[in-house]
Amino acid sequence: MTYISVGNVPRTAEDWSGYLVEYGGVYVRTANEYMRPRLTAEQIESHWLGAEPADGQTIAATEQRLGVRFPPSLRAFLTVTDGWYGVGGWVHEVSPCAEIDWLRNTSMGTDLIEVYAEVEEEEGEPNELLALFRRALAIASGEDLWLLDPARTHPHGEWTAYVFAPKYGEADVYPSFAELFHASKALMIRPAENEM
């Protein structure tokens, strides 16, 4: 797996505030006939697909529950919105603090660990994805998974981020949550440009 770097991405709460409205605008403009009916009139008008910000106490309680400190770009995101509905690709929403959990504690994670443990046993060598599933934080829901890896951190405190497609058994790797989120915006823009 190799890193995909996507360029200039939001880092601070101020960056996220403006960026998310722009992102919501792209989502509203590119929403297909299945996604658009799920949007409210207010979301369509405002381009805001988020929630109320998570306060410091909520973020700290979530970190304490999980036994980690979130990477900076995720913390900044949560101080602007506690979750986000409407994501490009095969992800439906970024989870609010109350739903962020270790992948191994979810039913999807349990299934993936079981399947990939069998693969590892059959192949007789360590499976990189199995190791990831056992230690990763699941931060979004949908057909694909967004995962953060606390074992692969960068000097600025960001954790390596993954989008894993169970249907294909493949993962794309990004240097941070912010870069993964930004890449999902590109997924929405590309099909829309091809239709022109």
C-alpha cells in the first residue's frame, strides 16, 4: 500500500469551517437521484451537512473511552461538527464522537477479522490488513470503511488514514484524516466533470 497525497487540506477549526460549506456545496450539486431525496431543504440551501460542534468535554470523554488522543485534523474537524452526513464515494457519513469506535468492536470489524485471520492461516504469513483491522479506529459508516491507524503516526501527530473497500479487499492510504476527507471531495467532482 502506498500513500496518496492530495495537496492543500484543512488543518485548523477555521480551515474546516469554510472547507465544509464548500464540500457540502459539491455534495449538493453532485447528489444523484438516490442521495438527493435524503437531503433536507435546509441542507440544500445552506450546503451544511454537519451537526453541532463537539465541545472539548465530549471529545475528551471519547478519547478517554478509546484510550487515545485523536490526531489534530480529526480533533479540529470535531470542534466544527460532531459528524458529517454526505460523503463522496461509498461512505455515507463521518461518525459523531458517540459512534467512533475501534473497528474490532464493530460487527463489520469482527467479520473482517475472522475472514482475514482465515486467509492469514491459509497463506501461512502475516496479513497486513488483518493487523490493521485489529488496531484501527473506524470513523465513518457506509459500504466502505474509513480507518485511522494509531500505530502509524507522523511527526505532526497525524495518523495514517485508510479507505477500505470490503467488496474488493483493497485499501487506499492517506497521510491524515484531512487528506482522506479531501480525497472524497475529488471523487464527487470527477464524475460531475465527466458528465459535462
